Amino acid sequence: MQNYKPIRMCISCRNRNYQKDMLRLKILDDNRVIVYDNCGRSFYICDECVKDKKKVKGLTKRFKQDEERFLKFLKEQLKNE
Ligand SMILES: [Zn+2]
């Protein structure tokens, strides 16, 4: 039996983690970040970074997100777990 667990790198802290423990997101053409919907390019954020206000702020700037919307969006993702 194969016991392969994919590892991915967090876009924020660059730590590597199991894919299942990370949030998979993508950026739309209009620059909104959404949960990955199985098409296009995706990236990963680890739980630690989602919960880290400083990291989230960095990502907000990096991806030029609307801060209020982005924070709310990430909070919702944590709740869904
Ligand atoms: Zn991280």
C-alpha cells in the first residue's frame, strides 16, 4: 500500500506541510482571492499563517487585497474546518 502524502509550501512562511493541513486558494482575474475551485493556478497557506495577523497583513499587501474582505474570507475558511 502506498502511503504518499503530498507536501506543499506555504506562500507566506515558506514552511512545508501536508497538503491536507493547508488552505488551497487561487486568485481571480479581478484580483479576488477565493478557495481553489479545481481550475487555474493555486497556492497554499498554512493554518499558522491564516491565524497570524502579521502574516495576513503581509499577504493582504502582497496580493493587493481589500483588507476587510480578505480577513473575513480567511476567518470563514477557518470556521469551515
Ligand atoms: Zn505559513
